[in-house]
Amino acid sequence: MKPLLLALGALLAAGAQAGEFVHKDWAAACDNTRHCEAVGYQDMEQNAPVTLWLGRDAGGNAPLTGKLMAYAEDEDDNMSLSIRAGDVLIKGIKQDLTAEQMARLLPALKRADTALVSDGKHEWTLSLAGLNAALLKIDDLQGRVGTVTALSRPGGKPASAVPAALAAPLLRAAPLPPSRDSDKALLPAILDALKSPDCEAIASEGAYGDVHRISATQLLVVRQCWLGAYQGAYGVWRVDDKPPYAAVRLMLPDADGKQEDSAVEAYFENGVLSSYAKGRGLGDCGGFDSWLWTADGFKLLESSNGPLCRGMPGGGFMLRSWIAQQAK
């Protein structure tokens, strides 16, 4: 198997290993702070894309909030949506649903098989198959089962029994010096020195390589190693700015603490390396990761994955599996 496929498989599997849960038309995941999210779509028989995202922080007093999105080819940028479940109707939704609106809507969603979404011109049918399982997974991972705050299985335990949120790691960016006009001129020789069996030499004119100054004597090189039909895998090196360059391949941690040697469609800007990997599927579900350049190399800043998308342009809403804070 080509290394690009291996890299894509590792990236897309990382979300599932981080506690991702999929049941019928809904998926749920929680991150390293105990923040949890769920997302649902239309069922597989429907071809009008619609999605509802739910999010809740950890802790007894955290509310549930939502986001609603639907797609039509002739949609208006100022489209306002309504959603009806049973006898509960919420109108005037641009995208965000407040905690108060979700408190009214959620009991009806839990009792229904579908919810009807409309903009007054089009209608979409949101499937609720799998919603209750996703809510139970969130309750379980947040320690809410049997408490008055549970979304799925409430009980008599007080809100104070719910575990508090965990602190996100605090990352400090390494200062980056200004780039030099001469840095770009070094790239061809550096790329030639980076040729290795695990980073295929691509002769095509579209092959990508870029260089960024990270100190008075060293550069960061982002170089395309493998190219697939519609995306590529990239390696990252720290190199000296003088021959023989002393290149060191840099590793990228994922949400499970594993180390990867490549990222998909990677680009480096303002001290952050970002990656977006599309998986094959209607709407191109995928995963997003970003890493901050620190004095100790790259540290994971954020990781999200879209296990379902059902034809929603851009893949719909992703579920976050990792978050860190960047020191000011």
C-alpha cells in the first residue's frame, strides 16, 4: 500500500480511537477536556442534505447548544431556517440554536423519528435515528448518567456530582524570526538533499515544497512526499540554512499521543502547521489537525474529524477530539 494511503488511514482512524461513536444517522465524540459534540444528518435514502450539531462542555451547569445547517443548490446566503419536532417549532435560525431553544427542542427530538427543517421554500428531513444513543454516549463520557443534568438517562444525583471540565494543555509558541529574501533560493538544494525512500521524489511541476525560517540558522521545510488523485501527504523537516543542511524529519503527535511522520495537504503559517485530510465519501468527510511550533517541536493544537457528512458541501460539522490553548 502506498504511504499516502497509510497516512490517510492513520489520520482518519485517529478520530475513532479518540472516543468517536457512530450509530445509525448520528455520531458523537468528546475531547481531552470532556467537551462533547454530536452531529446528525438525513438518512441514507434522502438526497437533501441537512445537519444538526449539538455541543456541551463538561460540568454540572454546562448547557446544551446547537447548530443547524441545510443545503439547496439555490439557497440564499441570508436563509433563515425553522425546525419542527412533534409539536415544538423553532423559527428564525441563521445557524446557532441557543441553550434556551435547545432546552425546548431536545425533549421533542428524543421522542420523534425525524424532524422537519424548512426555509419556507425548501424542506429537509433530519433523521433522529441514533440520536438517543449519541446522547447516552455523551452522558456516559461526561459522567452525567443518573444525574439531573443527563440528556438521556437522568436520575436523582445533583449537578454537583458531574465531573468538572479538564484543563486544556497550555502551549507557548516559539518566536519566529523574519524571513530572508535568500531563504527561497535555498529550497531546490534542500529538497534535493531530502530525497529518501519514505518520501518519494516527485518530478512533476506541481510538486510542492516550501521553506520557513525558524531561527537565525535553521529553516522549516514542508515538502510533498506522495500525491494521490486529489490530495497529497507532506513531510516536515528542520534543516540548517547551510550545506550539508543536517535535515531532521519532524514527527507530529495525534489526539491519541501517537507520532505521525506526515500530514495531508499541510501548510505552515504564523507558527501553525495545518492539515485537512478528505476521506472518500459523499461530501468528502474528512479530518482537520493543527500543530503549534514550540521550543520542543510541534505540539497538537486541535484535532477534529467528520465521520458522517451525507453530501453536505464541505463535509458538514466536524467533531472535536483534541484542543489546546495557546499562551498569549
